[in-house]
Amino acid sequence: MSTYEIQTVETVSEAAREPLAALEGAFGFVPAAAGLMANSPALLNTFFSAFGHFRGGGTFGADERQVLLLSNAVANGCEWAVAFHTLEALADGVEPGVVEALRRGEVPADPRMAALSGLTRAFIGKRGRLDEADVAAFRGAGFTEEQVFEVITGVAISVMTNYTANLARPAMEAAVRPHAWTAGYSSGV
């Protein structure tokens, strides 16, 4: 368990209160990673702004965003984020079989989701040094050149939450606990 305090709307500094309150309103609870990031208003505000642009100004559908974020969480070995994004992916309409494949670190059967997950994992694994084949597979699944850059936004957002949760190892909220995950996990969602 962490020695870092998970901030709440009542305990957080004024500089981080607005984004934390907005996240609480969106999810019905303060996600642990957000509560931890709130210890640094710079981190929480950067995350909140980037996520707002990714969600509100991006071109990926809700299901595609969750495939991207869940792929990142698995690639980063972030137990908290895998559980959280499993909950969100299922709520956003990602097929349970796709979710389960991602949780196992496998390529989903759906070709479009496989290409999105593959590019996401390639960015992480290759530290951004993609091969032409990585981008060609993504584009071949119907994604655009601009969406390659949008994947970078998703990876950056995930780095903020995944690294925060990996550092602090927060307890899982009741809502995400049924989706607990550990590296090598291969059970149903």
C-alpha cells in the first residue's frame, strides 16, 4: 500500500480541486490515480487537459479510446489501470472477447481493434521508433495518418496514470475491484 495520500475534493489544494471534482462527477468517485496525481497540481491539470482534448477533440470512438488505454495499461503492467479500463471498456461497448484478449496481452480477433492495440503497444515497446510496417498495419485497418499522432496522446495520458499508480500502488475502488488483474492474468472479465 502507498504512503502517498489519495486526495479527495475536500483535501486537495485549490490548484487541483476543479479537475478532481470534474473527475469525481464523471465517474461517481475519485479514481485513485487521479487522487494521487492531485498531490501535484501540475500533473493532474496536465492530465486533465490532455484527456479532455483526447476525448473531446479526438477522432477515436469511446470503444477505440478504451482499447487504446487498456492496451497501454497492460503494456505498462499497471494493475490499477487495467482494472479501471476494463470497467470503462465494457461500459463503452468494447466486446468482452476483445477486452479479455487485451488483458491477456494478446491481439484481439477484431482486425480494427487489433491494429489499434498493436500500434499502441508498438509505440510503448519501441519508445516511439516505429517501423513503416507498424504504421502500414494501422492505416490498413482504416485509420488515418493523423490518428497515428492521436495514439501518441493516448500513450502520454496513460503514462501519467499508469506510472502514478505503479509508483503508489493504490487499493482498487469497489467499482473496479471485480476486474482486478495481475501480469499474466488469463481469466474471464
